[in-house]
Amino acid sequence: MSDEIPIETSAGGDLEMSILYAKKYLEDLLSFLGLNTEVHATHEDDVIQLNIPSTQMNGFLIGQHGDSMRAMQFLVSNVLKNRGYTYNRVNVDVAGYKQQRASRLAHTAEAWVQQVKDTGQPMELQPMNAADRRVIHKLADELGLATESIGEGRDRRVVLKPAA
């Protein structure tokens, strides 16, 4: 195909090329679903952030509990891997859904952190996905608690502990 973005092998342009390819791939996927919109692409560390603006299809694109977003992430990430891109970790967000969810979770987690500080006892949280665990780890660290993740797969969860 003539409109394919070539694979960049030099280290300097690899991240930028990965971002461009991921952005175009997601825009093409959305176009196939009948939504012609521009995806906003950035990166945080080595994770490509793809943000789909708010549209009439938000509910469909988010899916139940974010399942559609995770499916799009999986597709884009695997395409990058299969095309040989070094940077292939992808985060897809629709209309700021994940940011709002992280904000609500952080607000709730502040109460958990305070409870651990007040009682001095560790608190094992319910199983949660990697993104939610990251929010908890980051917040707990900022507020002076230690954390660890335990369990495997869907049962992986965070334990909040008083700082040593």
C-alpha cells in the first residue's frame, strides 16, 4: 500500500515513527467504523498515548467497563509489534474517560491511604487492572505509604502498607 508509513530503524526517529503509525492505524480503524476524526497522539515515557475526542459514539468506543478501548489498544499494540516497531506500548482513551476514572479512583484511594495511616495496618485492595494499580501505587507513594502488587492475572491487587 502506498500510504503505509515505513518502518524507521534509527533510534532517534523510532518513537516518532511509532506514534505516527499508531495514530494513522487508529484513525483508519475508526474510519472503518464510520467515524472520521483526528486522534491526538502523544507519549509518556515509552507509552504511546492515543486520545479520541468526544463524539456521538463515545459509549460504543468506550464499551462496557472500557472493554472496547482495551480492544483498540490491543489491536494497535499488536500491529506495532508485528511491523517491528520498538515502541509498541499503547494507551487509548476516549473523551478523557480514563483520566476521569483515574481521578475518581485517586479520590477514593486517599481515604484508603488515610485509613492505613490511622490504623497502622496494611490494607489489601480488590483486584484491579494495571492502569488502576498504577494510579494507586503513584498516589500512595506521594502520600508516604509503601505498596506492593500481589496475585496473578485478573486477581492482581495492591496492598497498601505503612511506610517502613
